[in-house]
Amino acid sequence: FETCQAHYQEQPISSLLSSVDPMIAVRYLRTFRPFDELNRPLYSTSSLYRNHPGQIPLEKHLAMAFYPKYGFGFGRSFAYRQATIIGSIFKVATAYQALMQNHHKNPKASYRDLNPLEITDKTFKVKNQIHVAQTKEGKPIPQLYKGGRIPRSAVSQIGKIDCIRALEKSSNPYFSLLAGDFLNDPEDLNRAAETFSFGTKTGIDLPGELPGKLPTDLATNKTGLYAMAIGQHSLVVTPLQTAVMLSILANQGKVPTPKMGALKVGTLPFRYPLDQPPLTLFPTQFKREIELPLSVRNILFAGMQRIVHQTTGDSLWSIARLFPDDRQKITDYVALKNQLIGKTATSEVYERLDLDPNRSGHLYKHTGFGGILFDRDISFHDIENNLNKPLSATPELVIVVYLRYGSFGKEAAPLAAQIAKKYRAIKTKMKHHQALFL
């Protein structure tokens, strides 16, 4: 430890391992033992150890205590088998439900008519009472509002916002007020979640998929309703379900069934590609189709594009400092700013990671990014005059990045750009091989 500490003080952690004496590294690695050999007894007891009653606690029982008892296993996929919190990505579903409510009143409505709410998002105090926003008329909105607590935004002075700007700035009071004051019924929020296939299995052909869970107390719990509107409360989802939600938007309302492969080549052993092996295609299957007018989709996409433009513009410096040793990730992300739209997410979880039962838990952040990649540049500027304009580009790929114990959702966006870059590299390589084969 002293050797590593001395090296760390002199040079960055990225070059630490390469500078340590190889013999020290070898001796350190030899101290590692497989799980089956952790059979030495412990000198203490704890309710967190995984030994059976009356059994002497061993080292392996201590090692197992660092894994959630009913959570992820030693090899459980976070993509579809682990409960996660969607966070601010769910604001897209909240906005969809509010926009559709206005659309049903007037299918030919303009953007101003479809826009459900306008407020001024800013945090201030009036007589020692915290307020989180102002109405369009300037009336203060307290944090303790109509029997519930409205969560504040991460930025205290966002300013005047409508639906698109609320998505761009990820305003918490805006979407909480949509759920509490604008929607006809608190259960409309659950209906929006069900519309985008949350709370049910996606149907992927893999065992042990987690269906997720929707809240059951939205009608009686105002604080829970406000939290649900921004993807918190007791809403349990998987990253795969989030990908399905984005796929629904990309496929004009069609709900896809995820699959592991697009095609299968060859069913007999010892058959080579030039022997013309049998080819089996797995076409995309859609379960159903939801109502998704062009006007509503364009508004959602406009807000999602502004998020990417904001993080590649004014907020770029705050992302760049998270990747000090790999600036290429930032360069690749900026290069895709006109082809990638998405929504960042930051969710808060109260957890106790310490094995000491006397220590209290702490509030941790899990971050993420959900995006849609298009095959060419696309623009949603001047949305008021192009509300029902068809897309000029084709959705190519849906990307979801989920990071545990992060800081801000925007730190996941450059990683999404890396996935997009790798996908296109593989796609180009496959086209080259297909051309050679033909």
C-alpha cells in the first residue's frame, strides 16, 4: 500500500500499474484465493454473514455479505434481470401523456395549444418557506404543495420553460406539476408507463427477465406522485424496458419484441461459408401499436435533441473533465451531436453499503443516458412551423447506458457515442464481408 501511495502522489493513477515493480504485483496477486478456498474461520460474528444458524462463520460467508441478499447474483445481467431506477428518462413518458391529453382535445392543435404548461423554474424563499417555481402569472409555488413535496431541480435558476425546454433542462417541478395538476387522473401516469411497456416483461427469449413494478399508491400519495413523474418513487424498471420505450418512439409507436440475433447462418457442422449454408432470418416482431402522432413525437424529439446540443455546447467542459485521459470520447460525442438525440438521467437511492449495522446509509446517485441514433443529420429547429413534418432521417440504433454510483447523467452520454461508433464500425465491416461473399 505504501508503494502504491508513493507512486500515486508522483503520477496519475492511469500509469500507476505500469510503474509498479512486477515482482510486487506478482506477490500481491498470489494473495488472491478462489471462493472455494475461503474456509478459514472468522474471529467475529455478524447478522450479515451468510452462514447458517449454528455454523461457524468462514471467510466465504464474509465475502458473500458484500453481495445483496436478494439482489443481483454473481452473474446476473443488469440489462434485464436487475431492478434499476429509470430516473429522468421517464420524464419523456410523463410529457407524452400530457401532450396526448391535449392532442385528444384538438388533433390539429398548434405547438402552443399542445404545450401543457408554462412555469418559471427557480428556487427561492418567501417567509422562510421554500418555493420551487412560479406560475405563468407569477404566483409562487411552494415545495410543500397540495399535500405533497415537489422535488427541486438540480439547477436553482432555470427560468421560464415550456415542455421542450423542460426536457432540455430536466426540470423536476415542471413534470411533478404535470402529474399533480394537469393530468386528469393520477393513474394516468401508470397508464403512460404501461403504454411504454413498463411493468411487464419485454418478451426477450432469455430466462429470468424482471417484469418491473409500478406504484400502487399514486391516488393517495402526492409526494409519490410527484416523484413518479420524474422516474423515482417505487417505480422499478430494467434498462431493457427503457430501450423498448425509446424503440417505440423510434418506430412510430410500434412496440417491438427484443431479440438476441437478426439471422442464423448454417445448421450443419463442418459447413463453410462458400458452401452456401442455409440462412435463417429473424424478422422484427411488434406486439402492438400505440397512438403516437407526428406532432407529439416531434416535440419529444426536439427536447431530446436540445439535451445533446446543450451537453455538447455550454456543458461540454463539465463532461470533458470526467474524461481527462481520453479526450477522443468527447470528440466522438461532439461529432454525433446532430445525429444523436437522448435524455440524461440522475436517480437518487438511499443505500447502506457498510457491513457495520451501526452505520447509517447514504444517498447515492445512479446515472444513465437513453438515446436514439439516426443515419444522418436531423434537426428539430422551428418546431412551431414544422410540428407535423415527417422525419428527414431514419432511426438506426437505440442506446441505453446505465452507471451505478455516478455524479450526473451527462457523464453517460459520451459512452453512448462510443457504442454508436462501434456499431457503425461493425456495420461497415459486415457490409464489406457481404460484398466479398456476393
